[in-house]
Amino acid sequence: MEIPFSENYRIKMVEQLRKSTRQERETWIREAKYNLFNLHSEQVFIDLLTDSGTGAMSDKQWSAMMLGDESYAGATSYYKMRKAIQEILGFEYFLPTHQGRAAENVLYSTIVKAGDVVPGNSHFDTTKGHIEFRKAAAVDCTIDAAADTQLEIPFKGEMDLEKLEKVLKETPKDRIPCCVLTVTNNTAGGQPVSMKNIRETSELCHKYGILVQIDGARFAENAYFIKTREEGYQDKSIKEIVREMLSYGDIMTMSSKKDAIVNMGGFLAFRDKELWRRCQMFCVMNEGFITYGGLSGRDMNALAQGLDEGTEFDTLETRIEQVAYLGRKLDEYGIPYQRPAGGHAIFLDAKKILTHVPKEEFIAQTLGIELYLEAGIRGVEIGSILADRDPITRENRYPRLELLRLAIPRRTYTNNHMDVIAAAVKNVFDRRESITRGYVITEELPVMRHFTIELAPAK
């Protein structure tokens, strides 16, 4: 008999969860103004809002935290983090930041100005927000195949090189501060980018004298997919693949709350010493001194340890297999989602599920509310609310994909929880014909509105 797959860890501590009633959830979501971000954590049974900072740290990470050096300048924890970044990722220079969006803020405060153009493969919300806040344009150059949720190809998050070259040709070089290559491509459904595409994107950008910024929040998951799907990499270790992947980038931003499996932390890494020096001013102004950058010593210790653990095959296989398991359960019920299953999440295709809800009433958000009401499961909308308004016309943008992301925290839930999620999605799917109205906006901020937006049922 073939030995079945199992996790590569055992559980030492548990957190009690409370199951609520539908009546309670109806009250709570109304009080939250129909924004899932506004729910209290104890009002959620299975929390799939994000995998950022919500994973379970290992015993070695907790041990490392006890050895944190909290010196203001030159702490030993900083040098542990520097060693991990240099040896595992291959970047000589870095600035610690409290999370990924802080790294973007430091970088874009330094290099992005009004009127600039920043091409990329599906900029995520904070990336696009930081660019547009500076009155620059984020131009999506993702391959068209990413918009077909039922198409199964191994590397669905890739950069379309023809689209990218068109931007590089038509835009003056001094108006393109960098090109953003996101691995894995979160907005497109946690889909990976092949080594071939990473290399060719880098070569094309460097041909035009443009810097490549790798958004590496889930770089290790991307390396796993390269190892398991791309010819020539099966016999390479994850760490070997990571070093080659990142060698094609000039800059790396990372929210370490994902693949480094920490509750808080990020960084900005460089090959160029002069750019590192220029960014130091904004690090000191907005984050903290350059050897802590908004992080405690214990956070830096846990991050360094997490970079090592997070780039081991067994850790990644356990994590990605659980996402695939949920995908297979949804397949049994005929639920449409972005295929193949992503590295960190399942992205439900809201347009294919709620076919009667008008796009103006925010289809994916409606699906997220229905799933919460069904079983206390919290996901996040990756659709028209997140897409925000056009910065010039102020009209709502309606992307080709309306997705509900179910992000699976690392080492946190069991496959029994995945079964509950799948059953709850099926129940919503089974009554989809009765869901005909969505929600309208009552309050919103001008940038990155989805975090704090307030809604009301459409009439």
C-alpha cells in the first residue's frame, strides 16, 4: 500500500476557536458595514483573510526570539538577518522594514515621481497604491491566459514580454524607475512564474536600462513550482533555485510575513550600494534606524530563521499540498476557481458562481459575505473593490477577474478545516441562483479603499 502524504510537523500548542450562529454572524457583518476587514477576530471561525503574518512559527523561531538583541544600533539580530539575506537570497545590501508595504514606501519614495510608469505582472494592492499615490501609473503586463480561470497551465502568473517591451519602447527611460516582477503572482491567483520568464524579463529590462524589482513575498513557493514543474530543475534544491531566481533582480522587496513565516517583518534588498544609500534616508524617516527599520531584535531573529526553514522542500510541500487538497475537494463539488490551485490560496471565480449579481454591486465581495454568513469563514475580495477607482476619471475599475481569495495560513489549520471550507463553499454554490443583489459603497478612502470601505446592501 502506498504511504499517504502527511505534514512534516507535529502540533505543540493549540488555540481554542468559537463556533458562532448564523444569527450572530448576520449581526456582526452588519455592524462591520459589510467589510470583512472590520470583523473582530473572535467573530471568525476559519480565518482565510490573509496568509500574511498568520502562520504558526516553529520551535526554532520561538527559541530565536528569546535571543533577540534589542540594541538600537548595530544589534546582533541585524547581523543574523543580514547573513541570512546574503547567503540564502544573494543580496549584499538590505534595509529591514516592518513589513512589505513599508519596503515599497521606502523604495518608491526614493525612485518614483509623478508621471512615471511602472510596468509589472499584476501589481498587488499596496504596490499599486504606493505607485498611484505618487501620481505614477502601474501598467499590468500579465499574460492574457491568467484571465481564463479554467485554463490549466503550469506558469500562469508570467510577464507578457510583448506587452512589456511595448511599454519600454513607448515610454522614455527616465520615466520608468523599475519593472515589478511579482513571484508568485498573487492578484492572478497565486500563480507562479517560470525561471525562463524571470530570466527573459530581466534580460529585456536590462536591454532598455531598466531596473528589475522582484516582489518576493512568496518567492519560496515560486521556487517550489519551478522545481516541480520546469524542466531542468527537478534535481536542484529550493535554495539553489532561489539563488538563481533572485540573481535576475536588481532590487527585492519582501513582506516576510509570508514565506519567512513571521508575524511581523519585511525588508528591501539591493545589488547597488548607491541606491541602498539613497533609500536609507526614507528608512530612517519612516521606519527607524537602518539596523532595525521598524523591527525588534526578536523579530529579526525569527525572520532569519524563517528564511532558512521557508526555503526547505518539505516545508513548502506540506504547505502547498494543503492548498491543493482544498482545490481537489472543490473539484469534487464542481466549484470554479483559478486553476491550477495557487501556492498560498484558492481563488474562487466569483463571476462564474454568482452569475446574477451585477458587476456594479461587487460580485466577489458579495460571495465573501455569503461564505462568512454560511460558516464563519473569512476570505478577501480580489476584484472591483480592490481594483479601486481610476485615479483620473474616479470611475470604478472592473477587472477581468472577480476573485474571492481563500488564503491558507502556514502550519495553522488541519485538512479537517479544509473539508469545512469546501462544504461551506458548496452550500453557497448550491443556492447561487437565489443570490441576485450585492452591495453599494457608502464610505471609502481615495487610495487602497478595500481595507476600510463601508458598504450597504443594494436595493
